[in-house]
Amino acid sequence: GHIPAGSGNGLAKSILHEADELYDPLVATFVVLKAQPKPLDLSVITTPSSRDLSFLCFGWAIISDVDIESERYRWLGSARFTVGAVERIAFLRHYRGRLSYLPVADAPPPRPEAMPALDAAVPAEWVTVEDSFVMLWVLQTSHAAHDMYSSPDTHLSDGIFTIMYLRSSNTTRWGLLSMFLQIEDGTHVGSPALETARARAFRLEPLTEEGIYSLDGEVVPYGPIQGTMLPSAARVLGDLGGASDA
């Protein structure tokens, strides 16, 4: 089970959201005590020097900059993300990179051992976008934090990455600020500059030498990185309706 106690609490909020329950530590405790295990997707995220399991999200550009650099405002609680976002929008950074992904189709996601090597080309059926970006967000849950309804169409066990990105050429500071203000209720998905893809696997090759990656709120090595889904690989106590899937 998962009881919210930090500043983000994206997984706890996502579980309670799917259970149609209020976001509250006492309610979360009650849901855990019901002891109804439900499936949760994990993903395997690989860099040249590491391999990690992820359950929440991967961020680059303004997403990871805010996530990691706002640590110095941790005393503000969840407001640290708002302060960090305003700071980074005012001093906006642009990152050039190559994003590739395997679109959702009838085929299941590739097993980790079947993924191409990081120094090999992606298969022909993958889509590649090379550009200058101000944001890349790869999401596995509906909420990246308790007050961020980041991906309304994403579910805990749908086996899908929701990829959201903003190109430098389509983004203004005012538009970016407006979009960030809409994340709390999920209406940011209607932003004309926001591009979205649903994928089984992804790869990012940064072409800007310096940057930060954030994976579930933690820093991972910067450089080529890729991920693939492990559908329903974990269980959460979520009371999401119906009988147990354990």
C-alpha cells in the first residue's frame, strides 16, 4: 500500500484517483487496510551505466530542471515545484535532442532483452523526432504529484507510456506558464503547443552536452536513455473495484 507522506506523492494520488477516493492520508490508510491488490505497470529504464525500474515518470528539460533544482526549496512543501517552475520559465533553457518511440499497436511492448542496444539504430517501426525542446515528460500514472493531473488518460496498468513534449519553436514563456497553471486540473492537455504520443517503448538521445534527467524524482545518468514497459509487473493495494487481481 501507499500512504502519502512526501512533497510529491504522485503514486498515492494516482491510486486514490483510480479508486475514486479523496486524496487524504487517512483515506489512503483505509484503502490499504481493505487489502485489495491491483496491478501496477513498471518500466525498465536503461542508460550506458545503469538500469532502473520506474513506476511514475521520466522528465527532461524544464520538467527535470524544476524537479531536481527545486530541492533547495523543499521546506516549502509541494509549493517548491511552483516556485521552481516560475524560476525556470523566467530563465528558460532549450535542449536539442532526438526522441524515438514505438507507437502503441497490437503488439506488446518489447521485453528488456529485446530492446536495441543504446548505440544501435532504433527499428524502422519506431517514430523519431529530432528538434530543440523545452519539455519532455514520459508518464506512467495519471498524476506526477498530488496536485499535478499530468496525464488524464493514463491508468496504473494500461501498459503505455504517455509522452508529452514541447518544441522550442512552438513555445513562448507566457504559453508555458499558462500550461503549467493548467496541470492541476488536467486541462493542459489541450494546449496547442503540447504534442502527445502513446508508446510501448522510448529512447532519448540528448544532443545538448549538459542537462539533468529525473526518474521518479531522482537523478539518473545523463546521456542516451531508453525504456520499455513491464505491464502489470507490480501490485498495489488500491481497492480499484472488483475482485483482486493477485
